[in-house]
Amino acid sequence: MDASTNGKEEHTMSDLGLLAPLTTIAQHTGKRLLDRERPAAARTLSELRSAFEAVDGPASEALRTELARLRPQAGWADELDLRLPRSGEVWVADAMDGAVQYLQGLPQWCVTITLVRDRVPVAVVLHCPPLGETYAAAAGHGATRDGAPITPSAKAEATATVIATSHPMFAAEQPTAMARAGRSYRALLPEVRAIRNLGPTSWQLADTAAGRLDAFWMYGTDDVNLLGGALIAREAGARVTDAQGAPWAAGADSLLVSGPQLHARFVELLRDVR
């Protein structure tokens, strides 16, 4: 991981100004992947890894080249890193966020690009090629889907909600978080209409920001997959905290996002999960 600059340097383009070129880059990346012939179905873990590398390697290299041209002073965060450096600018980008779904022939995958400054996300674009939809946000400037402002769910009863969850990469390396996830599922399921896991964490957070999902929660540290979606949710007006209701930031061990009306109720339901 390389964080070659810090947030004090002057930039040629504002965070808001980055959204247009980032959208173009994300959409071009997505089109190349959508038009590419998908690898044959893998039968073993080794074949799955080979199929992933054959697709993700060239796509990620092209994405990295375009982002380096746009912001050459920014470093690059590996998507497998759970934590980011405390200072400096880094790109957190994934050409194929939801690679498992892509390789299975499912539509729940997206291109994600987030600029993070001093561990705080400042600009993000998510593009889902199968849906042809794009979420974008810059700190202090709201959040949009396909250019239109989004707002979170306004439901007033938890029993009417559809909520979602996910887990960090390499979940087995965070056994405490996984144990809490199981207990939280048991705490929430009787109190809501339905629980789903709909693919990439980033896209589920964006769908929560836009009110398609009523809440999203997760246990474990997974900064690279949470920062972009958390910015979209916050800019849309959703509450973004940890599971205990404290403000969420990179490095937190849990995340809870919902519309303002029901956030306190979800915190109450998760309060005893340890």
C-alpha cells in the first residue's frame, strides 16, 4: 500500500469535480467487463482463482492506469487490506466488486472507485453494468443515482422493513465478528420483514442510502469495502454508526446504516449482541 501524499497538498480538481471523470472511468471499465466472454464455470477453488485472475487482473490494471493519470499523487490501496493508512490520499478501487457473482453469471456486481483522504472518503462512484446504474457522492455535496438525488427509507416500523447484511473478506480471520453476526441475525430476524444479502457490500450500502433497502448492518472490520458506500449513505441523509450507535469511522468493528426514523430502534435491537 502506498500513500504518497497528504491531504494538505493542492489538487488540480475538487472532490466534486472528480465525480464526472470517475463516472466515465467506472462506466468504461464496466462495459469492458460486461462485453467480455465470461470464463467457463469453475469446478475447483484453483479453477475459480484462475478464472478470477484472468478477468480481474487486466481490468484492475487498466483501472489503476486511468486513476493514476487522473490523480497521480494518490496512492493505491489493495482491496484485500482491511485497514488503510492514517494519513495520505489513496484510491480504493475494485474493477469487479462482487467477483463471485460475476463469475457465477449473477448480476450483483459493480465497479467501485473511492478517493480516501486521511482515512476519510471524499469522493465515490459505484457503477453496476448489468443494471446500467451509477451512484456518486462527494463529501458535503449530497448523493445521487444516475444524477438524481437520493434519500433513505422513511419507514416508521421495523416490522415493515427489508434489511441487508454481509461479512468481511476472509471472515474466518475475524471469529469474534462472525459470532456476533450470528447472534445479531437471531436478534433482528423476528423484528423485521426480511433479511437479505444482495451482493457487494458497497452496492447494498448505496441501495440503503436510496431507500431500496431499509437498513444495513455488519460486524467486522472491512474498511475498503465500507468507506465508499458509507459516504454515499451519509451524504444521502442516512444515519451511519457502529452497531452501538456511535459515529462510524474507518477501523470500526461494526456498521449500522438506516434512515433516521428507525435507527434508534435498530441500535436497541443490537444493543445486547456481544
